[in-house]
Amino acid sequence: MRIRTTLSLCVILILVSGCRDAEPEGQAVPAAAGVTAEVETRVVQVETVSAETVMRDDYLIASGTIAAKQTSNIGALAEGVVEQIFVRVGDRVRKGDPLFRTRQVDYQRSLVEAEAMRDVALAEVTSAQTLVDRYTPLETKGFVSGVVFDNAKTALEVAGANLRLRETKVETAKQALRDTTVRAPFDGAITARYIDEGVFMANRFSGMGNSAVVQVQECGIAAAILFAPESELARLKLGLKGHLYVDGRSDPIESQILILNDRVDPTSRMVEFRMAFANPDCAVKAGQSVRAEVKVDPRSATVLPRRAIQGAGEDRYVYLVTNAQAKRRPVKITDIDADRVEILDGLTSGETVVLTASEPLYDGARIELTPS
């Protein structure tokens, strides 16, 4: 009986203790609600700024390839076996320097024959002139008929014409002999050598492959051949200045657009333009890749102080000031300098955003301008 009574008392004590422990937990709910209400009614002091429109320098970016002012594949002027090549790849040449020579024997013989024929024609002229000189006084005295005298004068004219023809043949043979030595047409560099000595070269196109012996590039002046999308055509015009950045060269090259192609490639939808520059000692090589930054007409841009931008990476946003509240709005930006950014999307000029806040903001926070 005593045991049963003791157990009953223990049960009663446990129930009473459980009720007392639950009572403080139930009373804590109104206190938490009060804290939330305090946060929602708190006013954050902020400093604001308005997005402004400025005129910003704009640049068109294009890529392409370096080319020499001109490139010539030099072939034989006088056909024949290439007897000697005077240059190698990498050599610098001046205008008029010998490049290679074809065999001269046949052309020397042709010149000797032409000169001999000219001498024969000269002798014929001398003979015909002597006869005319002899007939002239006799014809006036009637000792020589007019027909004979006319024939003598005609023979002189024919001999004179033949002499002129033979003199032309001599000059042609001399030129052919000179042409056996091919010379550089301009100052430049040897950039290719296609054959070695002993190869027969024709001086006319045969359709049987390369007819050139060497390649010469005039590299003292070079040009960047650049390509831009046709959507940029309206911004391109002759005379626009810019900088060229060549791979392997640290300093940019100043230049301007000198040639603008009137044709848009129908396949790539790109337009070609060229920017030339002086290239002392051929320092920039034809074939190098190049990037151009061309300064085009200024454009309007929406600008904000960098301090107004929140977030990082691609997740950038500002707090827009709307009816005394901070409204979060995502934006896209690009850097201008250390203090400013350009707004590419998400904000227009004149809209007011939070520049600084007395404490962290959240979407919908109540705000109040900091007194001046």
C-alpha cells in the first residue's frame, strides 16, 4: 500500500515539473515577433546618386593579318636555264640589285648576228647613197634618165628602212641579253626561293606550275588587313585613327584607315579595311596576326560610381530608391576606370540609386536620406 502511494506521488511531481518547463517556452513567441517587427520598421540612413549620361570614347575592335606593301614573284625575263641565283631567303635587296641570271650564250650569239645584219644594211645604205650622189648632177644634165635616177633613190630609201629595222633588231638583242640578269624591282626582302640553278624557266605562262624563281616583298611599308562585321560598316570611314597590336611586339603602332573595301564578303558577312604604317628594317613580318583598336565617333553612356554597384562576377545589382524603399535591381556593367562603371543594361539615366548605407540593405528595406 505504501509503495502504491509513493508511486502516485512521483507521477504527480513529474507532471507538475513538465508544465512548469513548458510555460517559459510558450511565453517566448511574443518576444521574437517583437524583434521582427523592430527590424521591419527600422529606417536605414543612405546616401544616393543619380545615373548620368556622358559622351564616352568608343573603339572598334578588329583582327587580321600583316601584309607587305607589295609582294612580287619574280620570274625569268629571258627564258632559258637558270645559271646563277645571287640571293637567298632573308636577304635584303635594293632596287636594281641582281637576283638571278639565265644562260647568256644564245642571247650573245643573237646579238652578234643582229649586229652583223645591221652592218650589212649600213653598207647597202652607203652604196645606195653613193649611187644617188653620182646620178644627181648627171640627171640634171640629161646624161641619166629620170627612171634610172628614181630607181636609185628608191633603192636608197629601201636600204635606209632596212638599216632601221636591223638597228631595232640589235637593240632587241641587247635588251634580251640584259634581261638574262633579273634585277630587284624595288627595295625589299627575299621571302621565298622556288628553284635552284639548272632549271629551265620560260618567260611566258605555261599553266604547268610556278614560273617564278624568287619572291620579293617591299616590307619597308606594311599594312594590317583587317576585318569587321558588316554591322560595323556605318562606323567605319577613311581617316579614322587607331592603334595596331602585333603579336610579339609590346608597343602599339599608330595608324589610320587608308583603304576601305566597298565589298562585303557574302559568306563571312565581313568588311575589309586596311591600316598602313612605316616598317623600318622590316621589323614587323608579313603574315603576323594583328589586332586593331580604331577610335570611332563618341557615344552616350549611362555611368555610375563604382561604389553604388553591389555583388560580384556576373551577379551585379544596385538598390533603386523607390517610395522611401530600397528595391534591388540587377544590372550589367563594364569598367570605365577605377571610380566609374558604365551601365550596359538594367538602369537608365536619371534613376536614383543608393550610393552608401549606414547598414546592410535588403530588398524592400525602408530608407531615409542622410542629412547633409
